Amino acid sequence: MGVRLVALNGFTVVLGPLVGRLMNRTSPGLVLVTGLVVGGIGELCVNLFHADTGTGKAALLIGVLGIGIALAMAPITTIAMDSLPHRLAGTAGAANSALRQIGSALGPAVFGVILTNRTLGTLPGHLAHSGLGPADQGQVNGMVSHVGIQAGAFLHLGTSEATGRALSAYGASFTDALHTCALVGGIGMLLAALVALVLIGVRARPAHDADAATAVTHPAGTVTGDVS
């Protein structure tokens, strides 16, 4: 699974310079909204995953999400810095950093709860349809409930056949939970795109605003540029 996730983080590094050029040619808001839409679609595409999905297909679907994240990450900082006067640039940067850290902590916590609860909630049903006896079903349910969803990595029952059925049921339950997380995340990104479209917009900044953003102020208080 770690190899598959390279597609998620790799695009953020590879597409960094391209995103910067896109923001200069269009607008940060347009790049942000596009990134959120692409990321939301990529997140929803995770619902195409199955327990036996191969590495190639998984990397392709995760790559769509990675492209969306790569497009959305850079404009956030630019938009935050442009939203306040230059004398408050430090405040904008600090607020952006704080919100990013809150999201980095809150996101895994929320989705971890969804993943765990959904896996535990669907596991009994999958075990009931797996052909395992009541005793084996109770053993698997008890182990996963006591240890957590990581117990699926070392499930062992009395026979190899029973173990295989238990692992298949666990894989189906985990996949159901992954689909739920993908649905929540995808809808969330699409809603974020709508909010960004309404509140930030996609129009390019006026030329005079772009010139003011790149002007350099000297210690004496003069500004570089043409003086008429």
C-alpha cells in the first residue's frame, strides 16, 4: 500500500513548478477550484477499489487525487497572503500555517474514527456470509473488537481455510469502510470547491494589483518603478 501512495505525494513534488506557472497565467482561485474538483473526483474514484484491486489500477486512481492535491496546495498560501495588506503578511502566513496544522491533525482523527467504526460495523455481516461457524465468527469479532482493525493483519484460525475466509470477510469490511471515507472526503472537497468559487472566485487579479504585489520597498520608503 505504501508503494501505491507514492502517486499521492509524488504529484505534489513533480507538479509544483507547473502549478506556479499556472497561477501566473490564470489566477490562484481558478487553480484552487480546479484542484479541489479534480481531488474530489479522485477521492470518489477510490470507491472503485476492491479488496483484490491491483497496484497499477490503485496507483492510477490515487494519482487523480494526487493531481488535485498538488493543484490545490500552492494557491492556498498565495490567496492567504494576498487577502491582507503586505504589512500583515506575517499574520496571514501564521494563520495559514495554523489552519493547515489543524487540518493535518483533525483529518486523520476524523477519518480514523469513520474507518474503524465502519469496519467493525460491517464485519459481522461479512463473516456471516463467509461460511464460518459461529465459534470462528465470534473469535474474529472478539479479536478485532479488542485489538482494533489492525488485528486483520494477523488473523489466524484453526485451519487455513477458515483463516482465508476470515481474511476475505475482513478485507471486504475494510473496503466498505474505505469507500465510506472516500465518499465523505470526495463530497467534502467538492463542497470546498463550491465555497472557494463563491468566496474567492476564479478571476485573475488586476494588472495593477499584480504589479503592487511584486514591488520592492527600500528602507528609505521609496518604491522601485517608474516615477512620473
